[in-house]
Amino acid sequence: MKKFTSLFLAITCLVLLFALSACSDKAVFEPQSYSSGEAVVNSIVIDVSDREIEVSVSGDRQVHISYSESEQEYYDISLSDSGKLSMKLVQDKNWTDYIGTKPSDEYRKIKLEIPDNLLSDLTVKTTNESIKVSSLSVLGSISLDSNGGDLDFEGLSVGKGLQVTAKNGDITGTVKGGLDDFSISCEVKKGESNLPESKTGGDRSLTASCNNGDIQIDFLTE
């Protein structure tokens, strides 16, 4: 009798979890967009999780962001008086909402378009997804960080420095300038790198850190 009761309880729990999982997958995502308009944006910080991020140059002097959100997963986008544009993921969930599969790939993608050679700094951080950046320039520094995904960039031009960090993913890209233009600090665990571990000199900095992945960064002579 005890075995039958235990089996019945186990089956009941499985049925309940399946039902909760089905309910958790019913979140409705809607496409959204943000444009800076006439506001002055000096720097951008995107700090999210489980989102793929694509960065490219905008066709005008504005910042544009395309994304999708639901009532349980949405974004806090704010612009400070100093011109810092921030975007953070907000998850307003009950514990049952975490049961089930993740939203579809199309809903877990952020597309950021920024003016070329106008921003002072750009910071992009995510988890479990990749960051892809097309050729662009900033006056100050660029920081890219993915915990659980690849970093892929091309033709980046920085006035001060580039910092790239990845865990369980590769770092691959090209930077405008020669090797002598950069002071370099590189750390690799469980991977390979084409960069020197340390190099002094240069008026710009390049800091690269990768755990369980490879680093391949090439320089494009300007």
C-alpha cells in the first residue's frame, strides 16, 4: 500500500509539473523599439541575461534599440541627465514561471544601433548568449562581456581602450590600429590566444580575458 501511495504521489507531482510548465510557456512577447530622438546620448550600458546582442552603426545620429518583452520579462531603459543610456532586463516572475523552456530565439535578441564616432563609451554584458559587433568607432572605450557565449567583432576603433571578457566561449575579432598602438593584458584559461600575455607601450589599452575558450584578435593598420 505504501509503495502504491508513493507511486501515486510521484505521478501526481509529474503531472502537476507538466501542467505548470505548459502554463509557463504561454508568456506573450511583443516586439518593441526605442529611439533616442533629439536626446543627447554620450554612453550606453546594456546589462542583461540570456539575450543575444547585435550592435551596428545607425543610419542617423540617433540610438535605436529593437527588442521583445512580455509582462514577466521586460526592460528598464533610462537616460540620465549626463547622457548615459542604460538598459537592464527585469524578470517579474513567480517560481512557477521558471519551469519550462526559454522563450524562442527571436524573443531573446536585442539589436542596438549607435551613431558612429559620437559615443564616449559602450558597455555590453550578457549571459548564455553571444555578442556580435559590426565595424564602429567610439571616442573612449568599449567593454564586451559574455558569460556563456562568444564575442565576435570586426573593425572596432577605440580612442582609449577595448576590454573583452568571455567564459565558455571564444573571442574573435579585429581592431583598428597596429600592435604598437596598444598596451596589452591577456589572460587565458583552458584555451589558446594569439595575443601576448603582457605588453607595455601604446596610447590605447587592450584587455582580454577568456576562460574555457580561445582568443583570436587581429589588428588592422589604419
